[in-house]
Amino acid sequence: FFSYSAQSLTMALKLGDTVPNFKARATVVGDMDWHEYINGSWAMLCSHPADFTPVCTTELGTLAAAMPEFEKRGVKVAALSCDDVDSHSGWVKDIEAAGYSKGKPVTYPIIADPVREIAVLYGMLDPEEKTAAGLPLTCRAVFIVGPDKKLKLSILYPATTGRNFDEVLRVVDSLQMTAKYSVATPVDWKSGDKCMVVPSLSDEAAREKGLDFELVQVPSQKRYIRLTADPSAKARAAATPGQPLPSFPAPAPPAFPPAAPFSATPFAPPMYASRAPFPAAALSGTPAFGTPSAMSGTPFLPAGPAYSAPTGPAGAYPLPAARSVPTTLGTPGMSFGAFPPGYRFYG
């Protein structure tokens, strides 16, 4: 069994250290090899004092709800305490029922460390929190590990203070961006906010890296506060072809009158005419066969030879028969209502 010296109760890891590997039992995955689990990904290891305790239940439930955000960032997550796997498995039912997981299951593994081997290895033991037998419990630690298995961030919380996983996600965003670009993130930074060019980079080198910046003037006249746009946001925009369209609710399929002559004829999906880039003043019209939608602009429905000027329910927009144009969409020979100059279709 381990003896707990004062040194073993303090942080053993430094930023930039390769995190120690360990093998242990865990929920979800069974036998775990920590380095194999990381396997070239970002990872987070977070410890908690004990199962079946109130603050820990809120934390691990909230973490379950936040897992889609961690997965989106490519972060593998694992929790740990000094309880055994059977205890973890029984406690998971409480976590999922208590409401903090917002209906999400606990999908990340919870590692068992009953002999405190991993806790000592990582310096996670809290000298103030002990079991009834006098054994120290794990503190609320957070370790963010990079794909290179090096420690990128560590945070310690006392047993009485629950963690803020929004802040952990914010830190992950910062770490992932600064690992790729020569920038730092200022106070209260969030993804998309302006960043700062790191002091080690000259103005010329910054521009060569595509970091256009604005210099903040200070009385010392030193050029050390250089603000630049979030390069990860620019990279995301560059990776998305075309100009993003406004976010409008998808219109419901039109409910055609039963007596319509073309009711049994296949036709293309309804199209919407709007002038890009959607200035409010340029949009007009009311969707045919339905209530006005968030995308104002006129839907143009198929107009066949016997049905060239349909009129829907009350408030619908009639299509003038004299303004129909041929189209190759839908059934051959079908036509759509014309639209004013400068407008174009969006489907």
C-alpha cells in the first residue's frame, strides 16, 4: 500500500511534462491504458473526491451534458476518484437521474483508483479531505493533455467548489488555437474574439504568417499590444465555400388545393426568389399556400398549361400567367412563375 508523504500530496506535474501512463479499471471501457486511450488526441482527466456526494454529482452530470462540445473539439474525457468500478457504475444511475446531465447518458469512462496509485502519480490528493479511515481523497483536478501527451493545463479546485466546464471549454479553445497559430488570448477571451500576437514574433514575421494586427498605443510607446482577428475563425470561414446564407427556418412543404390540375403530376421542390444578400427592403411577397415565413420573398410554384395562375388560400400570392418561364427542373415542359429582374432562386 502507498504511504502518503507531504511531497506526494502536492502537484507532481509541471506544464510541458509528458503525463505519466497508467493502467486501471474504468466504467465504459473496462481495462484502460491511459496513453493508448489518448492515442494522438487532446484529452482531459478530471478527478473528484468521492462517488455519491452532492457537488461531484452536479459536476459529472454537467460534464455528461457537455460531452458533445468536447467531442466537437476532439477531446477525449475521463473522470477519476478513489472509489472502485462497482461504486462508479452504481453512482452513474444517480448522476443521470439527478437532472444535471439534461437527459444525456454518462458516456465517458470513470477510472477507479482505490489504492490511490494514480492520485499519487499525478499529485491529486487533497490533504484536507479524508475518508473516515483517515485516507486522503482526490481533489477536484483538471488536466488537459495535448496529442503529444504533454501537459498543457492543470487546475486544482477545493472539494467545496464545483468546476465550471464552460471555462474548461474556453481554455481548450485557447489551447488548441495557440498550438496552431502564433497568438495568445487576452482576459475573458472567447472563440471569435480578437487575439494578441505573441511578443516573441516580430511585426514582419506576424505579417508573413497572415496576422494583420492593430497596435494599441501606450505611454511607454512599446509595441507589445498587437490585436489581431481570431485566426481559427478566419480559417473556418475560408474552409466554407461561398457566402453563408442567413439562417432562416425551413419552410413547410406547400399544401396544394386538392382540385389543382397538376396535383397528380411530379414537380420540383418550391423555390424562393430573393435578392442577395437579402437586404430587408429588397424582399417582398408572401409565401403561396401558407402563412408568411421568416424568408419573405416569393415562392414560385409550377405553372402548367392548364394551371398558369394559381391562387392559394387566403393571403396567398397569385402568380401572373403572363410571366412564366420554362425550366428543366421537375417534369419536362413544366414552367415556373417568373420573378423580377435582379432576383434569383434559392431552394
